[in-house]
Amino acid sequence: MLVEQLEPRVVYAVKGGPVLNDATREDALAAGLGTCATVVDNGSEAPGTILDLCSAEFRDAFAKAPLIIAKGQANYETLSEAGPRVFCLLQVKCPVIAYDVDAPVGGIVVRQSRRRGPADGEV
């Protein structure tokens, strides 16, 4: 796996509990990820990664990470404006997201997040 080849050691974040089909800490450890990555949970059972609902420990790790790969459409929906060090990897599952990312439903997309600013209507 790619994660085995990366240095420094990867921090692999999972949900704080079972949500839809997302992996939990127990799932990640059972799959052997603990041997090649530091496995943490985000402290939240929400779909996606809503930083305000995540644990302080996770938010601190998120803030310090030089690069974040956020997998899944729910993470795209919650992190697409989290800033340029976040890259969203997803399979498009609905027409609304297809339109937003300019890809067909079923398409696989990697998209760099952006930071919302005054030009986007934020005051």
C-alpha cells in the first residue's frame, strides 16, 4: 500500500464511531493499518468531517498536517473549502456534486480544496 511507503509516518484518521460505511478505529486496526500508520479517530460520528464537531486532539492534528487527503463525498461536502493543503478524493454519487466538480456521476475526482474568501461572498 502507498501508506507503507510514505515518510514521515502517515496519520490515518477514521470516524469516532460507526457512520454509514465509514471505517472505525477497530476496522483500521483489524486491516493492519496500525503497523504502517498512526490511527486516530476524529471524535465525531457525523458524516464527513465537520471540524467543529471533532475532538480537540483531532482538530490539533488537522491544523498541524502539511497535507490532508480527505476521502469520500461526505468529506468533500464538508472540507471543499478547508484550504489548499486539503485534497478531496471521491467518487461522484449525485448530480449536485457532479455539477460542482464538473464530472459525471460515477466519476472519480481528486480536487484541491480552496479557502472561501470575500470574493465568494464571505464577509
